[in-house]
Amino acid sequence: MTCWDCQDGLGEQRAAAAVCTHCGAAVCPTHAVQRTVQLTAAFGLGGQAPVDTPSRVIRCRICDAAEQDRHLTTHGRSRHATRKN
């Protein structure tokens, strides 16, 4: 299986090393983004507790950018906020 993002025909086609957990596209190490996420376990009536061991998520660059935008929007921050140097 080859990387979906390498299929554009403009460069070398690399073997896929992972599958995006969101869209299912096969991605090579160059186009994959690996993140660590904190999972929670449900208990009682709506209670949640963090799981001790963090989990790994692998996404393609497009889905990772969309997830980052969703996270920023959900928490009320503007992606285009001015940055102090």
C-alpha cells in the first residue's frame, strides 16, 4: 500500500506506514502526525477519570490540522490571534 498524500504524482511514492485514525487514508512517515492523547474512563453517573497511560493517535496532516482547528474553536481561541515575539 502506498501513501495517499504521495499519490499526487509530483514526487516519490512511499510505502504507507500507518492509517489515519480519522479518515482512514494510508500515510507514510513524512505525511503522518503522531499525537499523545489522554483517555478517560467512565464511572458512576456521568463521572470520568483519566487513564494512567496516555494513548497514541496517528492522523494524516489534513485531519490533524482540522482537529487542531476544532480544538481551538471549542476552547474559544482564535487561530489567527496575534503572537508576541
